Amino acid sequence: MPLDLPLDDNQTTLRDGIARYLADHNQPGWTQLAGDLGLMSIGIPESAGGFGGGATERALAAAALGPTLAAADWLPHVLAAELLARAAPDHAALPALALGQQRIALVDVAAHAGFSANPLTGIAELVAGAGAADWALVLDDSAVQLVRLGSAEAATTPRPMLDGTARGDIAFAAPPAEMIAGGNAAAALAALARDALIAGRCAEACGLMRRMLDDTVAFLGQRQQFGQPIARFQVLRHRVADMQMTVLKAAALTEVAVQAETADPTTRRHAVSAAAIEVIDAVRAVGEGAVQMHGAMGLTGELTLGRFYKRGLAIGAELGPARRHFAAL
């Protein structure tokens, strides 16, 4: 498995159930994730129709869904729904979000230049999952607000991405907004959301890297030169060992970041930044190694490897510049 987290019985069942399902459905859609697996309910309490859980459950699912590309939209949805449940546990939107009947996007004001939170005006570009979202949870250090999307005041435009996923632009023109949290509570919720999203993306990247490594090892065992599998060539064996160590280091720091979600904010921030620094370098190193060892095949669009590599680079970019994380440390 991509991550080696301490699990209880329920978490083990969740991990194994996702793995069994994905063995037969390698590209599940939103309806399958919601209806067959019930993954939209992670983080939402049982009283609101959810599964419960938190950081560990999110990380397990994100890592498993990484190679399917489904985690791109799924992760911000479950995180936004969980944040909404924390701040407003009786909110009327939670049951539909838990069932996946409605979608919610996560919009961080600080991540979009020229975007104002009071009132909500400006364009939030390339928001994960926004193209098909019904709601937006808008994060700011002074206020967390819930906005209904699809009106003239909060219009969405889908944006297909080169990594095979889809995002969306949201044009805000002072739409009606429901205040979910303000003051210190809003600042704490926004900080938690930013760290949790980075940790989740690191988990997704670990799933992608593990799959790229496994596919490369399988390919080296099949491809032959000079009458023997090229997996026997010492230089390639050393290269694979380097990739394996890279994946293990990124996974280890990601595990620490996931487990630090319930720690104090400073400890959590340090753990998340350390994981981000490692993953930013790792996805490029592992992806480039996998593509190179596949030879000319690695450059074609026929292999899923190219899709994994592009998604890995996109995650690395989403984590932000490494210098920012070094500054946090």
C-alpha cells in the first residue's frame, strides 16, 4: 500500500474495500464513488448521514484513488463537507453532500489574486471540482462563508486540464453568502483546511508514485534485450532502488503530516511543509525515472504512465513553491 498508517478495524475495512473495488473499476466516476463506495461521506458525522472519520480515512482514500485521477475532485469535496460539518453540524446541506447528490468546492481567498471576501467579488480561477459544484465553501482568515453556485452572482465555467482532470472558474459578484464561522474560529478553520488539503494531495501523490514504480518494475521484467529481461541490468536495478527510496521517504513524511492534523497548529504546519517539500521533488524524480525506463513507450499517450506523470506534476505545482514550505520550517 502507498501509506503505512496505524489503522483500527474500521479503517482497515475501508482500505481493503477500496482496494477490492478499484481492482475491478480502475476509473470510477463520481456516482460510483458515492453510490458503490460511499466515499463522499468521509468526515461527515453519522448524525448527518456520514461515515465519520477524518485525516486517516481521507489519506487512505486519496492514495488509493490517486491512479484513477478521481481524487482530484473528491478530496476538496470531502474536506469542504467535513469543515462545514465541524462548523455547522446540523446544516441542511450535509445529507446531500454525504450522498454525493450535491457537490461542494473549496475556495481559498488567499490563493486568488484580486479576489475579495467582503463582499465576495472577483474570479477564483482553476478551483478543483468547481465546474460541477453546487456549493462553494469560501475560506478567509476573517470569515468562512457558504455560497450557492449556479447563479449570475456566482457563475462557474468548467476548465479541462492537461493532466486529465477538470477544474472550474467561479465569478463572484457579491452573491448571497451564509456565514459559517468568523473571527478566530474562521482563521483556525482556514489554517486547518490549507494544511489538510496539502496533506491529502501528498497522499494522492504517494498513490501515483507507487503505481508508477510498480508499472515500471513490471515493464522491466517484460522487456528483453540480449536475450534477457532488462530488469537484470545492474544500472536499472540501481535506478529502481533510488526510486523506491524516494517513494518511501515521501510516504513516511506524508504519514507524519496526516497524523499531525490533530496536533497543535505549529506542529501540524511543520509536518505538512516537510511532506510537501519531499513530495514536490519526489513526483518529478519518480515520474521522470519511470518515463525514461519505459524508453520510447514512455513518451506515448497510449500508456497510463503519461497520465500519472502529468497528474503528479500538477499536484507538485498545487503544493506551492518549496521555498514557502522551507520558510514555514
